[in-house]
Amino acid sequence: MRGRWTLAILGAVLIVAGGLLAHFTQTAGGIRIEDVRFKGAKGNTMSALLYIPPNATAQIPAPGILAVHGYINSRETQDGFAIEFARRGYVVLALDQTGHGYSDPPSFANGFGGPDGLAYLRSLQFVDKDNIGLEGHSMGGWTVLAAAAAMPNDYKSMVLEGSSTGKPFAAEGTTSWPRNTALVFAQYEEFPDLMWGVQLARDVTTSPKLWALFGTQAAVEPGKVYGDPAAGTARVLYTPAMTHPAEHISHEAIGYSLDWFAKTLKGGTPRPVDDQIWFRKEIGTLIALIGFVALVIGTFDGLLEAPMFSRLRLPAVADGTMPPHEAAKGRRWTTALILSAFIPALTYYPAFALGGTLVTPSAFLPQGITNQILVWAVINLLITLALMRFAPKRASRAGLVGQSVVIAVASVAVGYAALWLADLAFKIDFRFWIVALKLMSAKQFLIFLIYLIPFTAFFVVALHVLHRNFSTMGAPRAGLYLTNILALTLGFIVLLVLQYGTLWLTGKLFNPVPDPGFVPLSTIVAIQFVPLLAIVAVIATFTWRRTGSSLPGALIAGLFVTWYVVAGTATQVPF
């Protein structure tokens, strides 16, 4: 029995090791991090992480920075910026926008929460109210612009990362508003038209909208400071060679922010812009995320030894209760792999466009992105059901439903408890870059229950067919894991390679649907499908090899993926 728990123990060790690395990185130099909740102007609850450097006291207040993530992200997404700001003596409020993370829905409300965040930051006795900066990525830029519009004299400078002034969600920029603005707009941005009205991101220097902000009628020169910092009219443009989501995890982008605030705010602790340690936290939380997966499947493995799950585990000796396995072979195997991998990718953009148009957020289905994923899942569920008869015939083990439900819930519950303890001890979630597993708020848990059944139904059908096509007990273990991972992820890998290859070659994503507005955001969301479906494949293969049934892995996948999606996106209606 001890051997059965080895993987769970390894997972726990990885979570602790990764959590310690992340903790000591984000608290380096005596920085304190507080998980804060505060009331907005309309009585709504707002959430943030507050980074307090040791130099910040009521007697000697420190400069402050409001740092805000983009759409369908959360406060932790800006942790690279927040860590480096705090290391330079700035008090940092890393805000959850309205409807994101643990801030009350709906999203987009109350200036995205920006005015509330700035007001709270200014209320802190250890913050120098004359030296406050604003930093936001994507929709987080519109969040801090809303704060600047509501409180035009209550900040000194700002950095917009992959964002813009003006329509659709901000006031128009002028030579005097917003104050002292640095713009980081990548050369391979997915949203050039939305942000600055140009078809190619590399042409942002010629945007009339940008000219109005910089006060010029000629192409803006990257790196050149326009205007006067003393008068609050300074502007500068940086155009790093990266994509929109890459700005989250870029030493270069963070460096531009550090340089700008060093020039426009007083009272910080000087450090070279290339003195950055934040990536250690990303590594730490990645290790913890890997540990989470190991803990969940290791817990499953250990629980199988309990007498109550005796029917679920494979017999130690062949006794006739294990149905014979036959997988697809030759051309059928190749065809099955192609269909499994590429149908989900080929239906991805049409499903997202359909979901975004027809299944708008409502009181019953309150999350827009989750609705789009749901439509994709339902479409692929129906396609899989239609193709199921072509998969190799295989008898299923009977009488396993009850035990499968209990062990799946217990395994995921242990993983959830581990995340809760990691948050309590280290103030972290499990993440790397935009791939993030977060605790659910009470409201998110109720939303989770709404989406759980349809997502679980998708995995029950999809993984059943996956195993019928590819899984046998006689298959080499490494080969089986690789096959199942590729069957679930290869299509999305190819899709992303094609999209970002096209973006690199032409400066623009290709558009496979009538409404191009869905393509940029959907493409960024698709990045998460690769690691998420790879994790599902690992869970599904591991549990199938232990039980000979697809059901336990499908139930764990349904619980895990629904939790991941609901906790990590935006809620667009009050709930």
C-alpha cells in the first residue's frame, strides 16, 4: 500500500517545494503580501493582492502602483510586474477587475473596478499620495484609464501594456491626458485594430489615434520621449518583438515599466531594470502545478487500495471480469488519431463564434468564455457520438458508477485542499503564465455546479472513445501516454503553430470565421487548451491503466476542467 501512495507524496513534496520557491521570491527583501478585500463605491466587494515593501511606513509613505490584469485573467497574472515594483520600494495593489477572480461580478462594471482600486490604494497611510503610478495590461489598461478619468489629479504616471486610449472602452487620449504615459505595444499584437485602428501591430506608429495621444502628425519614434514629464505630458512608445499574452512574462516589457516609473515617480529604491527575479516565482508555481497533477492521480491510486473501491481496481489475477481489449490498428489507428486530434481544432473557431453570438451570458449561464467552451464541447460531444460506432467494439466493466463518482470527488477534493493550503501558507495559486488553477469563490462554486454536468458528459463520451481507439493493457506505457496526449492536443498544437506562424510572417492572424472579432481572443484562449488537454490525457491514461474503465478519469477531468475554467475566467452578469 505504501507504494501506491508514493506518487501522492511526491506531488505534495513538489507543491511544498514550488510554493517555497514562489514565496521566497515574491517576499524577497522583506516584502509583505496581503490578500485584501474592500468595498467599492457601489457596495461591491473588490479583491486584490497588496505588496508592501519594508520601506513603506505611515511615517515615511512609499510611492504606490495600481497594477491590473487583462480580460479573463486575475490579480496573479501581473505578479512579475508586482514583484519587481515592490522590490523597488513601491506599494503595489494587484487588483482583480470586477467579475474576475474574487471581485464581485459583473465584469466591465464600475470602470472595470479601476476607480475603486485607485481610491483604496490612496486610502492607505503608508502610500505617498503624490506619487502613484498606474499599470495595466490589455483590458487592465482600460481599467487604469477609467481610474485616471475618474480621478485625474490622483496619479502621476501610467504604463499601458498592450492596451489603448479611446474607443471602445476608454476616453480618447490627448496630449495632456492621461498623464505621463508609456505604451508597450508588441510587434506581434493580436489586437491592433481593436486597440489602435491599424491592421498590423507593426504599423501602430502611424495610427492617427496614437498621433492624437503623442501630439504628432508623423510616425511615432519608439523609445523617444515626447512631451514634458514635469508637466505630465510625457509619452513614450515601446514595440518589443512579442505577442499580446507574452507581455505578461517578459523581462523586456517589465523592464520598460520599471524604467518609466523610475523616471516619473519619486521615492522608490533604485535598481537596474535588468535586475529581475520574478521568473523564479513562475517556476515555483509551475512546479506546484505539476505537483497538483501528481497529487490528484496519486491520491486516486492510493484510494484504490481501500476496501470500498475493491470492485473498481483491476483484479490482480485474471478472473474474467476484465473485458478483452482491442484497439484500432493500421489505417484505422491513423484515421482515429487524425479525427481525434483535428476535429476539435477544426470546430474550435466556428464553435466559439457560435457560442459568442447565440449563448450570451445570462443568470443561468453567466460566463461568456465558459459558454463558448461549452458550445465547443457540445458540438464535439455530438460528433463523437456519431463516430463512436466506428471505434473498436469493447465491453465495459459494469457496476462502477458509484465508486467512480466517490473516488473522483475525493481525489479532486484532496487537490483542492492542497491549493487552499498553498494559498494560506504561500499566497499562491498553481500556474505558469496564463495557465492558472485558482481557488473558487462561493459564487464561482455555484457557477461551477451549473457547468459541471455538461462538461463532464463531454469527457465521459470523449475519453470512452479515446480508450476504445488506443488503450490496451498490452500497449507500452510511455507509448500509450504519448498517443493519448497527441490525440487530445495535436490539433490545437498545429492550429497555434499555423496561427502564430502566420502572425510572424504576415503580421496578422488568419481568419477562419465570418466575424474576425472572435479570432484574436479565441486564439489566446486556445493556448490553454494544449496544457489542459495534456493533463486530461495523463489523468485519463493513468486511471484507465489502474481500472480498465474510462469513467473515473472522465469524472476527474470533468471536475478539474470545470473548476479550472470557471475560476479562471470572467463572470459577465450579476450572480
